[in-house]
Amino acid sequence: MAKIDHIGIAVKSIASARSLYEALGMRVLNMETVEHEQVRTAMIPVDESRIELLEPTAEDSPVGRFLAKRGEGLHHIALHVDDISTTLESLKSKGIRLVSEDIQIGAGGHLYFFIHPSSAGGVLVEICQDSISDV
């Protein structure tokens, strides 16, 4: 059974964006750069879920292009699953369009892949699982 892992928000600057969350009494944690995605991330715990701030490290990165086209705002919703490989194969067999058919390693060592918005009501959906060392 999937649960909401995090909500990704594209921002021009984590340093600027974090002030709102800190004013709400929240803590910005785990700042990290994911080189292959050309993005800097910061996680903000919210009960059992998180908000992920996404700052591009290059204008031509996926988040950089998103900001240029749409501006700051909701980038994706991430669902946590217990078995990412089985979930990936199940979605493929059902003809669900994926951004990539490969499982990637992201911030914090988490495993992930994305479902294309055309198969998810216009929303970019990330499927993720804890890092291999956490399993």
C-alpha cells in the first residue's frame, strides 16, 4: 500500500523559500545536491510526510526548465511503496507511461522513478522506496 512520502516544490532559491517554513516553526533538514538531476534539495518534516524544496543547479536541468516554463510551485507528489521493483514492473505491464523505465538513486539514497503526467491526470508522480541500506 502506498502512502504520501513527500510533496516536491520547485523554488528558485532554497535560502529564500525556507524562511516561510521556519516562520511556521518547521525545521529545514537534509540539504543535499543530487548531481545527476542537477538539483539541490532540502527536506522539511510534516508529521509522517515531508515537503521537498527543489532548487536547480543548472538552468537546463529538469527543475530549471520547470521553473522557466511554470515558475515556482508544486513540482511533484511522491508516493512511498515497499517494493519499488514490483511496482515498476506492474506499471509497465499496464501500459502506464513513465518518465524513465529505470530506478534511480536520489537524495538520502532513496530509490525512485517518475510516472509521466500524461498517465497521472497532469501531475508528475514520483514512486519511491527507502534506500537499500534502510530496507
